[in-house]
Amino acid sequence: MRYGIILPGGTATQQLAQAEAAERAGWDGVFVWEAAFGVDAWTLLAAIAARTERVRLGTMLTPLPWRRPWKVASQVVTLDQLSGGRAVLAVGLGAVATDLPDTGEQVGLRERADMMDEGIDLIRALWDGRGHFHGSHYTYSCHRDDLIRVGRPVQERIPIWVVGVWPRPRSMRRVLGCDGIIPQYSGEGGPTAAARPARVAGTASGGRDVRRAFRGRDAGRRRRAGGRNRAAVAGCRCDLVDGDALGDAARLGRADARGGGTDRGRAAVALKEAAGAPPNPAQRPGPQATYPACAVRSS
């Protein structure tokens, strides 16, 4: 089991110090949140890549329908090269009912879902070395092979984690075409923000197997993926922690750690003292006020 921490925010230099402290404390992944304005997530991650050696790096998360897919593909592959193959791309539709900036982007649910599906396909095509893509929302065409050569990832396959909203069929089918799930719940049966842990381990509401439930509907996509179910549903677990983000996240890691001798409790003190992080969720902007900490684990 591996453990990741979402940084609580701050200036670029503060978050850089927090990321360094997180690696020293034993965390396996460091994630930053991405908004329309503020500290640029990908510039920050590139700086973290240069100052760390081991932790996985990514956003939590990137609202893909509100970004140009070829730009996101370039940012992630640059991070993958700078970090020696440690990049992760986490994507979602984008939150519309928050206090984040309103930039006049597409807000229709169906339209955003279509754009995200097509955007994921385009990003994969670029990473695979293809120079042409034509879809309903995006068109990309380039005959220069030098751009393709320099834009190849270090990893054979950069993991794409996607928000999966249970029990929505389309959302769960999307998960099966990606490499990991960021679980959300729609309607009754899901955990509250204070629930710990909110476990997604191949099953969801009523114990129904996610992969089995959508196997028939997803046959075409799995064939295009080489006949393999790439979604890391069975190995992903997410804990939404209510309260002090760093303190609770550290206690979570310490309580669940098995062997290795790493006391993740030190992460709380290290991260708080590293750069004067805001002491309580109310002082954090955006979604951090609702979900101040989220420990994403993938086996």
C-alpha cells in the first residue's frame, strides 16, 4: 500500500518546502490542487520534481474540459521527464458549485463529459506518438516528427486517474479505460465527508463488483486497450478526513502503516513548520475547505 498527501496550499515557495518535508517524512505521493488563477500547478510540480527523488507527483485534480488537452499532455510529459518517470495525471469534469473563479467555461454536464472523454483519448494519442487526432470537440494535426520525439514520456504509460461517480454507468465505464479511480458518490449509500475510510476495492454499493457490472458495456473500450482492464479499481482506496488536514492525514498514515518503521506522524509537524501552512480548513481556499485532506492509496 502506498500513501499520498495533498498539499494544503500557500505560496509556491511554501508548497515547495511542504513537498520536500513530505518526502522526508515518508509519503509516497505529493499532489497539488489546480485552479484557474493562483500558484500554477505544473510549474510548482516541476520545481518539486527537481527537489525530490522518490515521490509520485500530480494534481488533485485537473479539470480537463476547461484545459486544452495538448497543453495538458505537454505539461504532464515535461513533468514525467524532469522527475524521471514519476508523473500522474488526475482529471475530473471541474467543479461548478464552488467559490473557485468563474471563467465562462462550458458548464453543461453532458458537454463536459464528452470533452473529457475525447480529451483523455487525445492525450493518450499524443503520448503514444501519434500526430493526428480528429474528434467532435478537438482536432490536432502535426506533421513534424521532432515534436513527437521530444514529447515522449519516461514511463511506458503515464497513469491517468479519473473521478468515478458511483453508481453512474458512464462515469464508471470511463474509469475502466483509465488507470485509477478518484471515488465520488451520487445519492444515498455513499460516505459523508467525515467518513473514514471511504473504501473502493473493486466493489461499491451493496458489494456489487464494479468491473463485473460494466464488463459487457465496456467490451469495446477494453479491446482497444489491448484486452486488459486497466482501471485500478481493486487497488485504490481514498480516505476523506474531516478536521486538521495535516494532523489527520499523518495520524491516518501512522495508524495504517505496516512495517518499514516510518512514523508518518512526523509529517504533520514537518509540514506545518516547513512553510507556515494555514492552521485550519477555514483558511484554505477552494475545495480544501470541504475536503481538507485526502489520502489516495494505490497498491
